[in-house]
Amino acid sequence: MFKKIVIGFFALAILGSIINAFQDYSNPEVREANKARVQEQIAAQAKERAELDGTSCTKDGKAIIGESQSRTLKCGWGKPKRINRTHTATVSREQWVYDGGYLYFTNGVLTAIQN
């Protein structure tokens, strides 16, 4: 009997968390606060990318995780054949398609290389 009560309590706690998260998401003030927080994170990432852009290219022309799109164009693989884009409320993702592989960017920062 005690186990059922404990399990029921945890189930209610989880359900309550889900309801609170949904209510928070439907609240315009919370959405705006989250949007502002994400924009601050994007600005911080842009600052980091600007610092990386000041560095010299690698001798072998390899792309480096964490570099910006402009640095990748300048120092890495050059212009892609095609760019596939996905945009959500908080994230912008791009897949750059090349003959020899793919580069993946999140909010303008190189996050993955697939050969």
C-alpha cells in the first residue's frame, strides 16, 4: 500500500511539473523572458565567434569546431553546394552540403563535421 502511495505521489508531482511548464510556455511574459535570455546567449556566442575570426587559418585548411560561418568560408571548405536550414523559436541550424561531406552550424557556430 505504501508503494502505491509513493508512486502516486511521484506521478502527481511529474504531472504538476508538466502542467506548470505548459502554463509557463503559454504565459507571454515568460516567453518574452526566455526569448531575451536566448538572445543574450546568441550575442555572447557572436562575441566568441568574433574572437575566433581574428585567428589565422590552419595550415591544412581544416574546419574547426566552434568557428563562425565566415571563418569556415574563408579558411575551411569554401562555399557549399547547398545549404539546408532549420529555424525554431530559439535556434537556427544549417547543414552545409559539400561533395566530401557536411558541416553543421547552430546559431552560426560550427558544431559538427561529417565526412
